Amino acid sequence: MTTPIAPKRDSFFRRHWGKLTLALLVLAPLVVFAVWSAVALTYTYSEGQRVGYNQKLSRKGWICKTWEGEIALSNVPGQAPELFRYSVRDDAVAQQIQQLEGARVALTYEQHKGLPTSCFGETEYFATAVSRADAGAPSDAATPGATTPGAANAGGSVAPVTPAPTRGASPAAGSGAPPTP
């Protein structure tokens, strides 16, 4: 007696082609989005530092809350400042910026181009560190009556520049007398 041969079953892919196609259509864009986001957030297009006065820092967003701020950059007194908008991902950096409100700050940032969504931040500039700008830097307000050598004063005349004495020269060097050893 012979045993009946069982019918050959279709392969797994043939039996579940509809489910696999649906899964591929849903998962492929998610994988592409995740890889794109990881690459855009990992690699830095540019990095630098901006110095100015912090205008605002606020936590914004309906679903994705991010810290968004702007710094007023002013190089020349009396000139309208340029605004530099930035995002902050780290809460500790946001707290440091808030502690330095009203002071002149140096903001270190990284630029990440090609972010797929504003959920990471509204701008492509992300603040990574902040510090108080040095006190020796010129202020935005000019001191009345003060003149810098070589700079024009209020009357339009230029303040004289006196050269620094060279090593080994005596005060009488300009009078034609030989230098003293």
C-alpha cells in the first residue's frame, strides 16, 4: 500500500505577502526617519561662538517642548542689533543661560543642517555651553569724553597715538643724543 503524498505548501512569503508588504510600507519610512535623524544630530555642519545679550529664552512646543532663545549681537554702539536665534536641548545649559540673564554672554553652538522635524528645535543652531563674556570687552554704551588712541573723539579729531618706548632707548633718544647703554 502506498501512502498519499502531502500537497506541497506555499512558501512563507507567498502565504503572507499582504502582511509583509504592509509592514514594509510602514516600517521602511520609520527606519529612514530614525537613521536620518541620528545622522543629522550626530554630525555637526559648523560650530562656533556668539557673544551678546540674551534677549529671551522660553520653553515652547505643543508636543515636543524645546528651549528656544535669541541673543542680540551688537558690534557698534547705536546700531540696531542682529538677532541670533538658537535652540537648547540640554536643561542644564538652559538653566545656566537663565542665571546669566542681563549679562553679556558667550554662547557656544553647533549647527545641524537637515533635521527632519522641528521636534528637536525650531532652529538649526543648538547651544551647547554658555559663559559670561569677559569684563574687559567693550560695552555697547560709549563713555562720554573717553578717547581711544587713534580713534575719533566727539569733535571728529583723532586722538594722537604715542609710540611705546623701545628697549634700550632713553627719553632723550629723539633729541639727537646717542643712546645710553
